[in-house]
Amino acid sequence: MMKNKLFVFLYDFAYKLLKDHFIKKYKSELLESAVPLKNSSYQVYEKIKEIEKHRLVVPFQYNFKEQNSAICKFGCYFLCILFIAFVVKEIKDKIEKCFDKFEVDLIFKSLASAGCLKDANSYVLDPNLIFKSLGIGDDIHYLNVHYSPTEYEPDSCDILIGKYKDSKSDLYHFVIVDNDLNSIIWDSLGSSKAVNDGVLESLRVFKIIDSSIVSDVRQRLALYREQFNKL
């Protein structure tokens, strides 16, 4: 219990230190959408802005090659959970945050020390403990059941992680899927063979508990899905 409280304290302390920096570096969506200029140079700027916004969540797996081999090789599920957690925190705290590979590595090690996952292979032991450690345990909850895509009907409160099986290699890969079960919101590999050549085998369901943030979370996920598809 004390370890979890210490982790949340350190997380919040670091967040407050970086908050002003992120506000200056990344404009709010409302301010960006209010820019009236629509010439060719703005279109280039807009594309750069979209890529930067996509990076506000977590880096792709290959970025961890030198920093953390466990994340680089096996971290797809962990990064998906972290992606979801940070989106919820963005909406809850009303601030866009950017976490680079070094910060994610520190969070990974802290979560491993807290018993949330295995540091050797990035195996997630308790998604809900991750949410609790990040201060959003009351806002989102993992349903500890592996659902069949043909038997589960998602609602607006659900955020889904899909487990894909590559039909050629029999390897598995986790990505964040939209509630239509066809669209990919985010893939930690960018464009994985498991998604392109494989089949969706099962779903991990994360239920948003705080109904007041559901609409904004869904809008933010839709934004990231659009930007991901443009990369």
C-alpha cells in the first residue's frame, strides 16, 4: 500500500513539474482548431501537429530497442494498457502529456517493482493495479475475462484490446481496436503482420467507470485512430 502511494506521489510530482512545459509545447485542440489560416504551409504544419499529438501517448515498440529490450520484444499488451491509461488521464486531468521512451521505461520499472508486471518479459500480471498505481483506479476497470469477438457486444464505455494471431507464424499480438472490431485505434508495431495477415481471436475489455469522461475519451480515441491511420 505504501509503495503504491509513493509511486502515485512521485508520478504526480513529476507530472506537475512537466505540466507547464507540455502546455507550452503542445497547444490545446481548441486553439489549434481555431487557427483560420488554410494555405499549403499550414497543411504541412497540420500534418506535423498530428504526428506530434499521436506521440502524446506512448512510443512504438521499436523505440525501446536500446532502452528496454523486454518492451521492444514483448511489450505490445503493456503499451496498449499504458496507452489507454494515459488517454484516460489526459481527459481526467484536462492536459495533454507526452511520455518518451525514457519516461515509459521508468514507469515500467516502477510498475514491475509494484507487482503489476514481470520485468523480464513485460507480462502484465494485473491491469487494474496498473490503473490504481497511475491514479485512475476509480475511473477505468479491466474485466478479467477473455471475450470472443463473435459473442461480445461493446458499448460506449468499453475500450478494447484485441489479441490477433498471425496465421503464418502463429505469433500473437495485441492492439487497441475500435468498438466496430474492424478499425485499429493503435498498433504498437505501426503495421503488424498479425493484424494484416491474421485473425482476431479474443478481446480484453476495459470499462470506463466514470460516466462523465466517456464522451471525451471516445473523442480522443477517435482522434488518435485518425492520426494513426495517417502515419
